[in-house]
Amino acid sequence: MLEKNSETQVLIETLGSEAQGIGRVDGMAVFVPFALPGELVRAVIIKREKRYAVAKLLEIVETAGERVAPRCPQFARCGGCAMQHMAYDAQLRCKKGMLIDALERIGGVGEASSIVREVIGMDAPWRYRNKAAFPVAPEGDGVAIGLYARRSHRVIPLADCPIQDESTVAALRIVGAWARQWGVGAYDEARGVGFLRHVVARTSAACQSMVVIVTNDAPGAPFPHESALVQALREGLAGIASIVRNHNQRRDNVIFGERFETIWGVERIDETIAGLRFAVSAETFLQVNPTQTESLYAAALEAAALTGTERVVDCYCGMGSMTLIFAQKARDVLGIEIVPRAVEDARENASRNGIDNARFLCAPAETALPDLVANGEAIDLIVLDPPRKGCEKALLDAVIASQCPRLVYVSCDPGTLARDVAILRNGGYALESVQPVDMFPQTQHVECVSLLTKSNVI
């Protein structure tokens, strides 16, 4: 009987959406994190529901050939990675399988394997992340800076992270040493008190670094030992170009508050993507893997098949990186973005690259696109690049109402992509192709570019 705290043996058959092993015992699905397909494992049941159980891995009785030793000593505790124990080629195969499964099971796409291409992987799938947000928590008389433990907000202190650029973890170490030296207090999430909440570090291809210190206070509040921190970062972090303070007194999980202050250096750092120069501010979204970003945008351009005559609308455009790349191949492009500072960056980026056929609108995409469609705007291509939660229903309804002949959907979550694809297919669009790109090696996440075309066949 599969009861809580009972031990059992499980033959792992496949991986779930979070890269946990899945097997069956007496017909019931059992989820075993860190187990791989083909492995026979001994596990203890830690959660029992009506239709499934969750177990903790105790012993690998028979080991899969794809298993490798994780590089990070905190792999089993930290929630940042889920696949470091799997050979990289196996990771790519599993991610393709996860995408196919989501499209068939959630999206209702028959034979999705025929339209999902091989995943574009990396030659060197380590040290790829150019940005990190490290939470801070009290630890004894000092502070802990690192990443959250799996499925919790308990901070696992880190001295290094092998998927991060070395400059971002250097920033973590410098700020941690400064906080301990000067007795700077950490934010206690449960009580809502304490000074230091997050350390956000970003680096660019131009070898410039930005560090954002998120503090639990109001604008104008004093910054204890600010000059010592600035000196430590300037002396210890090569390429440091910007040190920013963000004020956040919210009692939720949002990292940034609304107010940013540059306390040293420049407000924006420089980035280069596909030959274009971009200015990036602290709150602006930018893909975290620069090598794979170029692969992703190349796949999006291929799917768009622009001839130079098209009117394009780019929803959720951020700082305009993909908008401006598309503008080089289209008649004109309108980017829609809700974050005001990102729109400022986008306009600045268009100017600095001499691109005059790109416009930007600061508004929610789910209200702006319906307005455009209602006003009879002619649109030849719609680009969708939403956050992980996918597109709002109002936006998808507007896409369907637009009768736009081609859609390029860039997604970072197979589940929400499949959900939205089901809605679009019911609205008369056909899913033509899906190109996965491994933007996040060692994790369960996969980015992809999907092409949908207007069709009379649902």
C-alpha cells in the first residue's frame, strides 16, 4: 500500500514537467525528484493524493546511462536547476518530449512530433546566465545570500553557481562580505522587517556589469555604509559600470519596487544582440542567455519570413530587442510594452541604431491590441512573447479577430503555450512548426518559437 512514510521500489518510465521521475506502483503514478527514466529506485512516500503520490529518493538500485555527477554541491537543495544529474544530450531529448507531450495533451495537437524540431542546444551549457536575482535572509547573526530551496522561500547560501556568469556570483560574494563586515541586516520575509532584500547582478557582452541592491525602505531613507559598498564593488568587480538602489516595501514575492536610484555610475549598461546596440536599465527584461538569444531571434525571423512589406505588431516587446531586429526586415513595426522604463529604453535603442520604422506604445498588450483591431489597423504579422503565464484571453481574442495571416509565438513555458495554441486553433489558426531553443540548460525550462497561420481548418 502506498501510504505516507512507506517505502517502495519504483521503475522510472518518464520525466514530468518539472523533470521529476515518474513511475507506477500498483497502477498509481509516483513522482520521484532526481530519478531518471530507466532507473529502478527505492523511495519513501512523502505525500499521498487520490491519484498520485510523491516520494523522496533513497537509493538508486539500477542506474541509467544518462546519469552524470552534478557540478553544483547544492544541486539537490537549491531550486535553480533540475537536470544537472542528466547528460546534456539527454536533457535536450527530454525537453523536446516535454514540449510534444504538452502540445498533444493540453493543446490537442495531433502528432505534434511531426512539427516539433530538434532542440537547438549549446556547445558549452554552463556559465551562460547574464543575470541573477539573489534573495537575502537572516542567518544567525549575519546574512545568507543565494537562491531559494526547491518549493520554498528558504535561502540556500551560495559561494558559486555554475550556470551563472562569474561576474554575477562575484557580486554576490562582495555584497555578502560587505553586509557581514558592517553588520547590515537581512530582510526577514515572515516578519517584513530587515534592510537588505535582494542582490540583482547583470553583465553584458560589452563586459559591463550592473548591481542592484534592493532594500526594504522608502525613497529617501539612509543607506548604511553605502560608500563602503560602492568601494568594494568598484575594487572587486571587473567591468562594474552601474550600482543601483531599489526601494521595495511590498509584502509579496515581487523583487523590485517602483523606485530606482543610481548611486554610482551610469543608469544603463550596453548590450549587443545580432549586431544591434542596446541600452539596458535595471528593470528592463532581457533574455538571460546571450548566445541562445541570437539563436532564438534567428528562429523567430525564419518563422516570420518577412519580405520588407509587412506591418508587424510585437506584443510584450520589452526594451525592443526583437522589435528592432524585425524592423530591419519589415515595412514597420509597433512594439507594445507595459513597463514605462522599458519603453523608454526601446525608443532610445531605436534611435541609437538609426531605426526609424519602429514605434513603441506603453500599454498592456491585452488592451492595446484589441484597440488596434477595433480601429481597423492592418496587421500582417503578430509577434507574441508573453511572460511564463502566457497570453491573456482578451489578447488571444483580439488576435483571432484581427484575421492576421501569420503569428510568431515565443514561449518559455510549454504548458501555457499549449493552452494558448488550443485557443488559437479553435479560432482558425493552424500550428505549422515549433523550434525549441535550450535557453536554460541544466533546468527543466525550454524556450521555443512557434509559427501559426490563418486557416479554415480548425
